[in-house]
Amino acid sequence: MPNPLLEMTGLPPFQDIRPEHAEPAVDTVLTENRATLESLLSSGGPYGWNNLVEPLEAMEDRLGRVFSPISHMNAVVNSEPLREAYNNCRSKISTYHTELGQNAELFRAFTAIAEGPEYQQLDTAQRKVIDDALRDFRLTGIDLPGDKQERFKAVSQELSRLTSRFDENLLDATHGWQKSLADEERLAGLPESAKGLLRQYAEREGLEGWLVTLEFPSYFAVMTHADDRPLREEIYQAFSTRASDRGPRAGQWDNSEIMEEILRLRHEQAELLGFANYAERSLATKMAESPRQVVNFLRDLASRSVALARHELDELTTFARERDGLESLQAWDIGYYAEKLRQARYDFSQEELKPYFPAERVVPGMFSVVKRLYGIDIREVKGVPVWHEDVRFYEIRDNEDQPRGGFYLDLYARPHKRGGAWMDECISRRRLEDGTIQNPVAFLTCNFAPPVGEDPALLTHDELTTLFHEFGHGLHHMLTRVDYADVSGINGVPWDAVELPSQFMENWCWEREAIDLFAAHYRTGEPLPEALFDKLKASRNFNVGMFMVRQLEFSLFDFRLHLEYDPARGGRIQEVLDDVRAEVAVVRPPEYNRFQHGFAHIFSGGYAAGYYSYKWAEVLSADAFSRFEEEGIFNRETGAAFLEAILEQGGARDPMELFMEFRGRKPQIDALLRHSGIAA
């Protein structure tokens, strides 16, 4: 039977792809790739770019093009058959990549190129591809004896299985709890838009009244606005115990043993490669030079932030006591009273902003921001096959009307869709054998509240910032000028530098000149009032200390978990988390809280011993934006300099070198502290 995954030449035909197509397609490509590799190596050399590296890139691109839509659909339209197919494919691909990394003949061929006369004739990006490949051979166990290579391969396969299982448990746990409400009084305090959403959820399930779920728009609305404290506590407990041994679904989708096994296997894999721990292994591909440097960086930020965070919590506690006689402020009270204090202090709430941020205006407005920065046009393309009716496809064109890339935009939360927001690759940029360019394509995914009734989707300012963040990742992927897939876009970029373009884009969400390009009341068309914008700006650093130490808690927990792992003692996950909280946290959650069981970033999302990257890159992004503050936030020369030095370079050059090319010096922490309202 015809298989659309094998027959596609352009964008994936999502309307035709079925779970049963996945494994046969991946099996076919893996068989073809193995045969091609054998043929390439059969000559015995001499090897060069054209007769080895370029054909290998084409092989990898073919595999990526086939697996990318399978992986993406598993995240956004999950089903049991698709889940099974995805896991089987992922296991086979993991085995295949380990085989490549342990192929001694292939390693010798790359070594010969690196040591031969052609290497010096290659351009910078080509040499980076070869250098990275040699590094990755060693990180896949090329130097290990045969028995240890086999063990490395088995560990890699098992880690692939376990990280998928972690994600599946979290997805099932998130969608496995809901609470039907018939009494509207229990929703007192919620804005009408939020109540409309919960009514829409109920109608979706064929229920009367309102339905509270653990999808983020529902969770956030209740935790931020519900006057009903027991309701807040109930949903907090359900959310904070997802996929764990506690809470209303205790043990049903428990990630406890999976997390322990993931940590054990990562440590074993690191030791096989000669590292003392997985944190050291993680830094082998990052900007940071040593675990000590990372820990010192995080603790330095903590020393600057903890006192402010404690002061903010004291203010919040006093406010709750004076307002409602609350003697003990609990974790499920923080969001609620923070919003009430924000309203009292700034005469302003996030909810007041939402009518001015309709998604249907925000999206084209965001495109206007990047047009002014980089001279690119973004337009919707109709008729492109998608996986859900809400999804849109856009094309990017440069100022000469030449295509640069494209992206799918999937904004709204729904059942069978993984939570959170992310950018992923659909197609990578590379130069084809005929000399033409394969343009990059990205998936941009969020989980905002969908349109309710006749009203459009309305974004909070936090959601606006999330959208700009993910679009920054997308621009990094799509605006690359590098012609080799291994170092184009986000490929080959150290993980602790990959957040620079995303966090950089967030800055325009706070600038009047940028906001005026899209902020208008969805009913009247009235622009965002100056008084409301001033309140937004004034509240920018509201509870910034508490937010900072929360992120530092996540970062230190992740890094110490992987740095201090001891096989004799196990992961000590709760113990490490409790210890980190004692050091930097100001809000102590209840004993049953199992945040770690849903920490997908580090257990399944690629940020293991790397969550610190958000803060590391925030220093870079704040400092980069400070040049725009000095020269004009829409200064085209400055925009062109950022485009050329950062976005277009992909992973072809060292990120510190690129940053210094743009900024004229090494990064400084001052801008981050100033933006955060923290004294230097």
C-alpha cells in the first residue's frame, strides 16, 4: 500500500498520515540508510566532504523528514496506536544512531578528513560539522571496548523508552483528572471569559455546568482568580501530584521509578564515557566550562535575589492577613493573592489587558515587529495540510521576496495534546545536491485558552510573552543562512545558548512602540490606553524576586540531581529537592507536592543538567537587548547586526564569539539585574 511518509516531497501530508504508516516508513529509511552507508564506506577512501559528509547529511535529512511528523503528531494529537508506533520508531532510531556513533570505519573516515588537506579548504561551517561529529563519536562510545559499546547501546535504548514513558504518564495524568461543577457560586472571582471556557470544556464532554481540568488555561484561571479556597487547594493538589505516588490519582501513572531509573542510566552512561557524573557529560556540548562554574553562577544569582524574594513574600503574607484574615499563606494562595495585591498596588490586573490582546491581532502584530527589526515578510498560506483545524501555516520571505522558511502555528490547548509551549523542527535548511536550498520549516506550539463562544482567543500578557519566546526560537531555526543541516538553525548550538534568541524576543512585549503594532480592544479597536500600559510597565518587576528564586530552585535541583548522583544511594530526588528549597526557596510547598514528577524539561525534554540554560541565556539576551535600548528598539542597523551575528549563524560558530561580534564585548550581568529590578 502507498505510504504518504515515503512519498512526500514537500510539507508533510498530515491529513493522510496514519499510525500504521509510521513503522514501515522508518524501517524502510533505516534499511536504505544502512545500505547507503555500507556503499559509501566500501571504497576504503580517500574520503572527503562530497563523497562522505554530504551523502550522510542527505541520509539523516531523509530520516528526519519521515520521523518529524510522527513525533510531532504524537505530541499534539496523541492516541494509543500513534503512541505505540512512535515508541517503536524512536527505539529503532536510537539503535541506529548509536550504531553510527560506534562505527569504527566511519570514525576513521571522519578522522582522515579532519587530518587531511581538504579540511583547511572547507568553510567554517563545514569544519564545525566535522569537529562536532568527531566529538559526538566519542560521546557515543567510539573509544569503548566492544562489551561496553553494547552496554552503551542498551542504555541508550532504555533511556529512549523511559523518557517516552515519563511523557506519556504526565499526559495521561493531566487529562485523567477533572471536576464537574453545577454551582456557579464556586467559580466566584473567575472572569466571565474563564467561566465561558470551563462551560465550553463541559459541553465538549457532554456535561452540564462547568468543567475544571488540569489543562493549563483552566488550572491558571482557578489558581489566580477563584475566591473558593478549598477549590484552589483541590486543583493545586491534583496538579502538583500528577504522575506521582500522591494525590487523587496516587500511583495510577506514577513516574517515581521511571525517574530513578533515568538518573541511574544517565549516570552509568556518563561513567562509561569517562565522566564522573552526568552533569559533566552534559557540559561536554555546552558553553559552560565546568560544573563548578554553573553552580557558582546560580548561587550568585540566588545571593542577589533571596532577600528580595523573602521581602515580597512577607508583603504578600501581610496583605492576605489584612485583607482576609488569612493567618497561614499556603502554596495554593500565592497566585490568588499575588493577583489581588497587583490589583491593589497598581490598580491593574492581567485580566484587564486580555481584551487588548486578541490572538487574531497579536499574531500579525508580532510579524510586524520582526519586519521592522529584520525586514522580513510573513504571510499565511492557505490549503496546507494540518493536523487540526486550529493550525495555521505561514511563509517567511526576505526583503527581496525570496522564501526563507515556513512554520505551523498551533496555539490552543485541547485534549490529547502535550502541555506547555515549544518550537520543534519539521525541516532543516541545507543545500541540496543540485545546488538549490531546502528551506527550513518549524512547528510552533502553545497551549493558550481557545476562543470562547463568539469571542476570539484573548491572551494574557504572560501568554503574549510565551508566544514571542517561542517565535524567537522559530526565527533562530528559520532565518539561518548556514547550508549544512548539522549546524543550521538551532542545530549545533550549545544548549545553554539556544535560549538567547527566544528570551531576547520577549523584550518587545514590554515596549510601547512594539505593543502599539497589535494591542487593540477586540470589540472597539481602541488602542491600549496609556494609563493601562504605564501600570503594566510599573508591574513588570512585581514579585520578580520570587520568580527568580523559583527558577533558580528548578535549575539547582536539576543540576545537583545529575552532579551528585551516587549509585549506592540512588537519585535521592526528594532529598535533593528539599535541600535546594532550604537553600533558595521562600515558598515551601506541602509535603505531598510532587513537582518533580511532572518536570518534563529534565526527565524527557532535553534539558537534563541543562535547565540552568534559561538563566545563563537570560544574561546574554538582556545584554544583547541593552544595545537596542541604547540605539533604538527598532533600529534597522542594530536589527541587521543581530540577524547576521546570531540568527543567521546557527551552530556554525562558537556562541561567545558570535555574541562578542554583536555586542563588541563579553556579556555582562548588569542588564539582567537592571531589567529584573535587582541591585547589582
